[in-house]
Amino acid sequence: GEWLGAGPGAPTALVYGHFDVQPVDPVELWEHPPFAAAVAVRDGEEVMVARGASDDKGAGVLPALQGVEAVLQETGSLPINIKFMVEGMEEIGSP
């Protein structure tokens, strides 16, 4: 989505997020099974590891969208235009 109410002369910000994960293949290169979570020791601490567990999954988009919505409800405008992009093929080059 987008909000272009600041006009054509105003700068435009892009808020980007993705929800895909690394491809499974080649499966033999995974330290842990790609479709299961595991407890691993990293830097002396136990941590939960899973394919894509620490990636953004679009998590930055929702707070930004809610922030823009709140500002628009309060003031009716923004000083910039804004576009939101969420995609599912970032890990394979966004064809």
C-alpha cells in the first residue's frame, strides 16, 4: 500500500519487509533439521534455533503501518509520501 498525500514534490519513504525463509536444499548442509526447532549452544548460551527464526518476516512493517495510521488519524497528513512493500521471495533474489 501507499500514502501519497504529501504530494509529488515530497520525498517518498519505502517500508520493506519479507516473510520468506532460506530454501531447504541442499538439506545436507543444515546443522539442524530445517523443519524443526532445536536447542543449540552459541557463545556458551542455550538458544532456540530454527530455519528463519531470526529473520524479519515482515515484523517491521506492522509497527510502521500502525505508526503511520496513528499519525494520520491525529494530524491528517504526513510530511512525506510513504510506500509499503512486503514480499515472499527475497531469499531467492526477488524475481
